[in-house]
Amino acid sequence: MSANLCEFERTTVRIRNKALAVGKLVDNPDDSDVRSILAREPGVRCTVSGNYVA
């Protein structure tokens, strides 16, 4: 079995673009966006020093 890397690349680009279009992918979020996302995740805690731990 040989891998067709060009087809793999086209597929990953298609998946990424679709995820961006439907809002399932946050592209290069800034720190405040990442902290907001982490704060909503179940099982994730904020430490005394303000870091998140899963």
C-alpha cells in the first residue's frame, strides 16, 4: 500500500476549511480565547497561579 501524499493534503485542507466554515475549529486563538475555551471544559481546573490543569 502506498500513500498518496497529494491526496492526503487535499483531504486535510478540505476538512480544515469545512471545520472553519461551520465553527468547529478556532484558527490561531489568542490567549484570552484559549482561556475561555479551557474554562468551559469539564474536568479542567484553574490553579491558584491562574494556569489550567486537566
